[in-house]
Amino acid sequence: MSVGTKTSKKYKVVAVGGTFDHFHKGHEYLLMKAFSMGEKVLVGITSDKFCGSKPFSNMIQPFALRKQAVVDFIRERFKNADYKVMVLEDKYGPAVYEKNIDAIVVTEQTFKTAMEINQIRINRGLQPLEIILIDMILAYDGEPISSTRVRCGEITANGEHVNIKK
């Protein structure tokens, strides 16, 4: 960026986190929102160990595969983006201690965690994060697209009906 050039991004650093299993339309929307709002985006992806408590955890893709899907999407959509992908070993990640994070993008499913992050930040003398709440993307049946539903074979990664041929 040259001297005097202003960015159209609202925040310097935006955080987003998740399992990013069976990468789907909801993940795309989450990342698109984060990249539209931040000059730099920190993407936390849950470790294999941390995923162990999720429904159907035995069907969650390995970390390397989940990370590759995220990186491929970012490289395709945001060619010159400034971002960092990191492993999340807990539900808070660096958001509770990194001073330079300005905002976090969440869905209603993770809003409570963002509130907890802000309380921890305040307790540590850090500024609370701006919470950017986005809607979940709905599948064909009007229910949210989720990795759990994709893992179970209820819907496709695009939220479409799964045709099971017998």
C-alpha cells in the first residue's frame, strides 16, 4: 500500500475460528465476511484433539485436510490477502491474549464464545473485540448448513438434498 492510500476495510485484524470440517457454503460465507472486514484475517482451525468432543467426531476430517480446504478457498478468492491460519487447541485461541485483534466474526452458534472471549480480554486489561454476527446459511430444508449435517449425510456441502440410491 502506498503512502496516503486508504483501505476500505473497517478493521486492521479480524479473527474467525471453527472446525471447518467438510468445508461448506457456511464456511465460505464466514470467511468472505471476515476478509471483507479486515485488512488481515486470523483463521483458527480446531486441532484433531480438540475436535474429539464434537458429534460424530470419528467422522471429522483430519486437520491437514480441513486446513488445506480453507487455504485453497482463501487463495482462490482472496489472492493477495494478508492472513494467518493457526491451530486452535481450545475454543478461545489467540483472541483472548492478542492485543492487535480488533473484531471477531461469529454465527449465533458461536456468539456466546465471543462474549466469553471479551470478558477474558477485559479481565486481562485488553480492549473487547467488536463482534460481527452473521446469519447461518440455510440448506434446502430451511435449516442451517452445518458440518455435522454434512458428516451425517443429511445434506451436501452446498446444502442440497442427498439422494440416496438403493
